[in-house]
Amino acid sequence: EKSVVPVGYVIALISQDAAEPLPQVEEENEAVLAAYRRKLTAGLEPVAAGTDAGPAPEPLSGAVRATPAARRLAARAGLSLEAVASRVQGVVRRGDVEGELKRRGREQKL
């Protein structure tokens, strides 16, 4: 399972002497976590339980999610990623661009 630990959070203590007591870091860690949580929620308005938080934000206009290989191939072929994205659900991949190029090649031959 993935975990996120903020900078400054103590995750391990190393000592050369096993008999030496380790410093207590719980209070320091709690302070670091509290500051991290405040930073994450800064500017967010709380939503009351049972209320609608509203619609999900719209994606940036013109922003097409595509792999670097798909972007390069589309650029070399002079193909708009938007045209490919209209036929694909999710991230545009190299195979999607290749498929669109093949489809367009067939259309041009007709």
C-alpha cells in the first residue's frame, strides 16, 4: 500500500548503542502532520455531510491526456490529438494514433 509521509516526519531512528534510549518523536511528528494537513486543506471550504459538493470540475479545455509516444507520432504525422481523443476513452496511446492513421489512410483511398 502506498503511503505519503511529509518532509520532516521521522520514520526511523538509528543508534549505535542499543542501550541508549531513543528520543521521543511523537509530538514532533504530530506537529509535522498537523502542518501538512493544514497545507492540504488550505483554501478548501468544508462540505456538510449529506450535501451535494457540486459537479466535478471540467478538464482544462484543449488538454488531451496522451502518452509521450502518442504525442510524438501525432505531431510527426500532422494529426490532431483532439481527433484521436474523440474516439478514445481515457489516455491516448501510440496504438490509438496508429489506428487513427490507418483509418484515415483507408478513407483517403476511397
